[in-house]
Amino acid sequence: MSNRVYNFCAGPCTLPLEVLEEVQRELVDYQGTGMSLIEMSHRAPEYDAVHKEAMSLALEVFEVPEEFSVLFLQGGAHLQFAMLPMNLLHEGRRGAYVHSGHWAGAALRDAKPHGDVYTAWDGEGHHYTRMPAPEEIALEENTRFLHVTSNETIGGIRMTRWPALDVPLVADMSSELMSRPIPWERFDLVYGGVQKNLGPAGAAVVFVRESILGGTNRALASYLRYDVHHEKQSLHNTPPVFVIYVIGKVLKWMQRKGGLRAVEREAEARAGLIYQAIDESDGYYRSPVAAEDRSLMNVVFRLPSEALESRFVAQSKARGLVSLKGHRSVGGCRASLYNAMPYEGAAALAEFMHEFRRGNG
Ligand code: PMP
């Protein structure tokens, strides 16, 4: 397909072309049923097979140990900001938060009405350009979990040193879901909106340690309870069937590529090209973030002036390299390089960066 662009949008974002084409082929008549998957009952056997397969693939591809259950929920990552404290912070337990940037701040703000939460490390003094060293995180008494935002989509930093503390970790991995292995033994829960690495917008995926479900808050509306979704296998209510169907296909695509390690290697290679273009530019391109915490998914960079940044974004767009403008709150440029971004896309961007610098030095 010749009119596809390289889409560097932070989310929703690029999805694997072969998945889109497969969805297109199947859309009108799903497996000879005479209807599309999005027109049939979520209790139909055809949908049930899709649902169960997506669930088991999510566990398999992300190398999730069997102590965990996977849930597909609506409300994106935002609903998880609230569901987490609602379910876990009852009976006087407290939630500790690493405030590493925009999204950690949002998680903390949304947790406040629903539980006793506090900031265990604040990156404000560093303008949110780095993650904490594990020993910088200060826990207080009665802490139920430490919440981390493993990849800050706007700030362009990621957590490489997972804290090993006396409390379980909870991670918002929205912008790097299934792009790297994680030490599951330290986690009670991992969640993320799916609209970056896994599929179209409209759901969050939640991995929850099954042993904690017995102790979660029961005094909540049914949709807000993790234990209910676990028991009903994410079919408590009508699930986002189309999203789950596409996620299943993306997960199979990841499997065909070689699984998590292959995906991680590709992420390192793609991001490596862009960071190299930055580092070899004699300061023309500037990465504002600490070198050891550089995100592999969202590469943020500045040019010598805002005028040059605008020109860079316009000229790259004309080349079919789209959505390179940084988030409105921080400015600059941002290349989001999620799992479905081909290596060639990153290579084309790196080449354009060299060329732009030569022409606008
Ligand atoms: N956390 C992170 C790290 C994100 O990048 C985003 C969305 N960009 C969110 C949370 C919010 O996700 P949602 O829109 O699914 O609520």
C-alpha cells in the first residue's frame, strides 16, 4: 500500500499493516457467519473464541506468570487511576506514587479522591527529565503499593531500574506495554491503555496477581471491582469486542515476529537510530532527558529554535513522516516509536534529521 505514511503519533498510533488488512478482509462476513464480529452477540461462540484467545495470548506474549489474571476493561488507563485505589486502599492502607511526570501526576491526582496516597519521589526539581534511583524512593508506614509510570509518554523517560522494596509494585505501562520483559515477582498489578502498542483505543489491559483479589474492596459498584471482572473473565458486561479482536491479531503478529525479546530488540534498534542522530548532531538536536533513562518508545528532542521545530515538523510531514510535534505542554518534537513502527520508519526519520540539519544548520 503506497499511501501509508510513517506515523509517529503518541497514541492512538500506527498499527501493523498486515493486521489492518486482515481485519478489513474479515470485516463484513466473519468466518462465514454472514455478519461482522462487531454485529454479533458477545456470548456467541465465535466471539467467545476470539475473547479467550486474546486473553491467553496476552499472558503468553508478555511472559506473565500463572499467578496473574488478565482483564480487558473499558475506561482506558484513566479508569485504572481510580480503580486501583478504590480496590486496594481500603482499611487504612496507603498508596505511594513515584511522580515522574505528566502521567504519574495524573494517576496521583485521580487516586486522591479514592484513597490515602502520597508522593514517594518527586521529579519536579529535575523538570521530570529522569527517573529516581531505587534508593531515592521514600516509603511511609502502611503502604500497600508503590505506583510507577514505567514510561512517561510526554517526558520521554522510562524506568530501567525497577525498585525492589518492601511493598509490591503497581505500574502504568500504557506507552510501553509488551515491549520489554519485567520482573513480575515484584508486581501486584500492571495496567495500561491499549491504544499504543496493542490495538485501537477503547480499553485498558490489566494484569492482576490473583492472590490479592480476595482482599480487594467489595463496597464498590460491580464494574469497579477487579474480583468481579476476574470471575467473569472480562465478560461481566458487554466488552469492547472490536478492540479485543484487534488486540488478539496484534498479539499473534508479535508472536510471529518472535515474541517479547524480538520486539524489545526492535525497539532498541529503532530508538537507537534516533538517539544516534541526536547525539551525532553536534548539539543541533538536543535530548532533554537523562541519557540512562531515555525512553525507547517516545523520543523527545529539541532543535535550536521553535521556528526550526515548526519547519522540521512541516517538512517531515511533506515526506510522509507525520505527527512529530511534541506534546503541547512541553513543545519541541517527539517521535513515538511503538511496536508497530517498522525499522524503515525510524531509519527514514534519522535520515531526514541529518538532511534537515544540513539544510538548516
Ligand atoms: N498513562 C500514560 C503513560 C499514557 O501515555 C496515557 C495516554 N497517553 C494515559 C495514562 C492515559 O490513557 P487513557 O487515555 O487510556 O486514559
